[in-house]
Amino acid sequence: MTLSKLKRTAKAVLLIAGLPLVAHAAPLTLGIKEPVMTMPGWDVSPQSTKPFWGKRVVGYITARDGVQLRYSALLPAGDGPFPIIINYSGYDPGSIGSNEYLKGNTAMHPLLDKALVEKGYAVVGINARGTACSEGQFDFIGRSYGTDGYDAVEFLAALPWSNGKIGMANWSWAGMSQLATASERPPHLLAIAPGMVLGDPQADSFAPGGVAQPGFVTNWWWFLHNRWDAARDSAKAEGDERCVSQVATNYITAERDSLPSQLIRHPLRDDKMEEKNLTLRTSNINIPVLSLESSQDEATTSRGGYFHDTLKPELIWTLQTNGNHDLYIAEKFREEFLIPFFDHFLKDEKNGFERKPHVTVWEETHTDGTGLMASMRAQPRWILTNPTYPLEARPLVFTLAGGGKLVDGAASGAPDLYAYPQSTAAVNADETGAPAWGPLPDRWNEGSLAYSSEPLAKTILTHGSASADLWLSSTAADTDVQVTLTELRPDGKEVYIQRGWLRLSHRTQDTGKSTVLRPFALNTTSSLLALTPDEPVLGRVELPKFNHAFRAGSRIRLWVETPSQTGGYGFAPISTPAINKVWHDADHPSRLVLGTVDASKVPPTLSDCGAIIMQPCRADPLAGQ
């Protein structure tokens, strides 16, 4: 079936990062049912708006190799000149202000742009090369992404309506562009505010722990085409034949180096994948950075390549929260962090932003809104701060023991076994897109192991990454492992906290980057090691950054199972049936290592079950066993 035919089958519009995504269903009866392409966890209600700018300017930026990049600028009322905020990605930012943008059919958030324009900033959207109306060859986060950003910054700084003071904002792909551009040090770029990024895409998303997850990229490729459709439709309405023609060209040329194709050609951490590793260059950043990340981010995870650690601590302000990919549009973030940050570093306002704590954690973030308003109205129940970056966590060790126990003593007991691959519960990936636990599949308990602590005597506040250091064996030459961390509350409800993954052939660690709380698999061809059947090996499973309060009386639980759908992440685990074992004797001390910080500010009462964004509750599936 051709792409054009598939696009005509669109039935619904979903939102990725608060943005529309077409869902496709089978238009023909072929004796089989074609699956609907869905992206779980995102809102379904695009919001229309009216023009809020004084003037719109559309044009092209010429990169150093002659490629021309389409931009669209929304200027405040008045003569200027204005400071500029750039939104740069491969979706449709080069078409902001168009008719589709005003309908809400855009990968931007018009209300965020509106707030910036009303504060006196010109908002400029730029399409990456080879995307929508821009020329060139598409290459997701390729090496030219940063140099093109440099050229764009300097071009805009010289325009008559620009005052030469430039910042960059937005999240996801538009957050990655900020890291790529700032790493090149364009002189007129003064501050960036990236959110929800892939700093090291190979480890953050493409294959976390070495476990391939093509599901997200597959759906994302559909979404990207849909965004180019929006740019084309706006161009048609405006009589812009150049843009219409370029979109048609990009549909053809992008397939050569599409991200799905690249991942098939480069499944491991080779030179091509390392070109996309922004953290190899972020130490070059020498301007202020405001970073936002969500622990249960269903699109990029909270890992972000740990790019913060490559920056000078005095240049980074971080806001961390539980929640989803879209929280960049939270009004509280915009009003208390984003706009004051730019006002200070672009407008030189003496608003005291530089005295803000360098680490802020929104704890137990909740919302009273639904749909798009759920992210906009997100509020923390309480807040943890630290004056400097980072907030150091202390390791707290729980040891796996016989009888499905997590203890603070020595390992004990014979190994526990489970069937692999056995389907296990999805999380934050149900058909409605609402954060939730999926149903337990048949025979789930044959493919899962759970280790639970005794009720805690005192409250524990976790912060940052964690490690499940498991001694594992398998009857197969390779196998995949998923660990799920939960809280079992005194009321019998189980709360989702975080997940991590490891393909055991990828167990070799990068000793220069791994710590007691942060395992870091090498994931290179020469580092891969098969398993010897039934011989235990140490597999360190990384749990990406999270923040959670385990209150006194609750129990900590760690599940060991087969990788399953998690948010937008659809895994392709090794399919060879096997019997896997988790070892926990004196010679093979499996353990869970959590990072903890001062818990004295934790409110004594539990949040309502299910109220914490992206941390759904379910009845304890082991109750009565």
C-alpha cells in the first residue's frame, strides 16, 4: 500500500507532546485487521487560536553549505528591535502563524508562543534541513543540526527587527536542537531552555539497556509525515508553491536516511549513532541552561543522556518532576521559570532568577485538568530544592532474598525462576491514552518475579537514577530483562514508579561512566557477550531518574519480568523461549540500590491513589498469594 493511500485512511488526531498525530486505520477489507497507529499518553484535543502577533515574517536562512532553511517569525506589536526565542526542529516550526497552526494542527504550542510574544519576544520557528519546507538531506540529529543552528542564530541576530539577543525554547526535538546549537557556541545565543531531550538517543530511547524498542520510532515516523502535511496544507492556502514542492521532495529523499532505516543499519553504538550523541559535545556549552525533565516521560524517558553533568554547575538550573512528556506547557513552569529565565538573561531584568536554587524538584505533581489542560494545570504537592547542582543522593541498598523478599541484610535462598518471554502488564499505554496499568495477561505470574520489603519503619525520599544489580542466568544464549519499581501502600494499592531494561549480552559496563547508582552499558559490538546456559552473570539494570517518597508503613517492591509496553515504548525482546533465574545467595548477592536524600520535608499523608501524574495505582496483584 502506498504512503498516499495510507495517509487517506486517517481517522483520528492524537497529540504527541501536546501536538496532533494522525492515527491510521485500514481502509480496505483484506481478510485481516490492520492495527491502528496510536501514540499512547497524549491528549486528543487540538486547540485553535487567533492571531496574537503584530507582524509575521516568512523567509529562508542560508546555511554555510548553501542549504536553505525555512523560517517563520511572529513579531510583537511595535517597531522593535526585539529579543528572539527560537523554536527549531524537524516538525513544522517553519510554518508557525499559518492557518493550520491557528487551528492547533501544529507541533508547537500556540499559547506558549503567545505568552512569549506578549512579553515582547519575537518567536521564530525554523525547520531542520530536509524537513517540511526546508532544503537538504534529512538526518535526525545529524552533525549538521548544530552547525545549521549556529548559522540560524547569527542570521537572525543581524536582521533589522532583532536586537541581537537570542534564546531557544521548547521541548523534545526542539530541546535537542538547543543542545546541538549551543554546543557550537554561536556568539549571539545567550540562553537555552531545553525540555525532555534525548541527549544520548541510543541509550535514552533507541535501545535502552540494549533492548531494541522500534515501536516508538515507527509511530513517530508517521507523526513526522503528518507534520509535513500540515506545513504543505498551509503553504497551499498561502499560494507558496516553493514550500509545497519541497515537502514533496522531502517525502522522497527522507526515506533514504529515515530514522527507522538508520536504526536497522546501525543497531549498536557505532560511529553513526555516536554522531547523534549530543552529550559528547554539550561540555562546550558556555551559556545559562534551564532544563525540564519528567520522570515517567513516555516519549524520551528522563535519562537525557545525563547531559547536565557535562555542564558547569553554575550554568544549569534544573526542574525535575514526575509526569509526562508535555509538562513543558505547564503554566506554573512558564510563569515561575521559563519567562523569568529569559527576562533575566536576554532582557537583563533584575528579577533575581540567578539566585534561584539550581535544583528544583516538583514532588507528587498532580492536576485538576483534563486533556490538554491536564499538562497546563500541573502543580506539585510539595517542592524540594537544592541551592547548587547536583543534589547528591546517598545509596540505600536492599538485597534480594528467598521468599520474594527485599531485605537490608545478606542475600539468601535458592534461585527463583520464571518463564521467558511471557507477556506482562503494560503501563501508561492503554487505548484511551490515559496513564494507567494495563490488564494482567494470562499466565502473567509464570513470567514474573516480585521482591518486596517489609513495611518501612521510616519515610524514604528517593532522588535520581537507581540500579538493580541482578545475578541472572538463562537457558538461552541471550535474554532481555525488565525491572519495575513500585510502592505497595498500606491500603493495598500498588503505585508505579519507574522501569528499566537490559539485554544481558549488553551487560558489559562503561567503567568510566558507571557509578553505584547509575549503570552504563557500553553497547558496542566488541563489548557484547553471550550467555552460557544456566551460568549466572551480573546484569546491572539502570532505572532512569525519578523522585518518589516511600512513606513509613509502605513497602518497596521490585518486579523482574519480560519487557512490555511502557508509554510509547514498544519493545522487540528476544523471542527465544527460555527459563530465566534470579540468583540471590552469598556468592551472587542481587540487590536494589536507591538514591536517597533528606526526607524531613515529606508530607506525612499519602497522596490520593492515582492522583500523581503518570504514576497509576492498581490493586496488589499478589494479594492473597
